[in-house]
Amino acid sequence: MSAEIKNLDHLGLVAGIIDDLGIVGIINDLLGEKKTEKVSAGIVVKAMSLNGMGLVSSGASQNCKLNAPSTLEFRSVD
């Protein structure tokens, strides 16, 4: 029997937390979904978050300068 081990670092934990908190659903509820969309806005935000964290942990971020805020806040829309 052989086993393959892959190192997910923190990305697997973050993806699980995003799923547990229901962030994808919250974003989709706030922005709405269209039948013509191939990927929902919530999934796009999740993918961008994980991709950004992968970029930071890979060391490639030393060549990048971000001009965006470093925190993500969810505010209720009245």
C-alpha cells in the first residue's frame, strides 16, 4: 500500500473556514446570481483569497506591491 502526502499549508484550513462560515453564500446572497454565470461571485472571492495567500506564502510576493487594504470587512446592506 502506498500513500501520497501533499502539503496544503494553511490554505486547506482557510478554505474549510470559508466553507464553515458560509462566506460564499453570503456574498452570493448580497450580489445575486445570474443563470448565465459560470462561476458565482462568492466562489471568485474564495478563489482570489486562496490564490493571494498562496502568492504570499510562496515568496513571490517580494516583487509585488499591493495598494489595497489588508483586511476584508463584511458589512450588512440595509
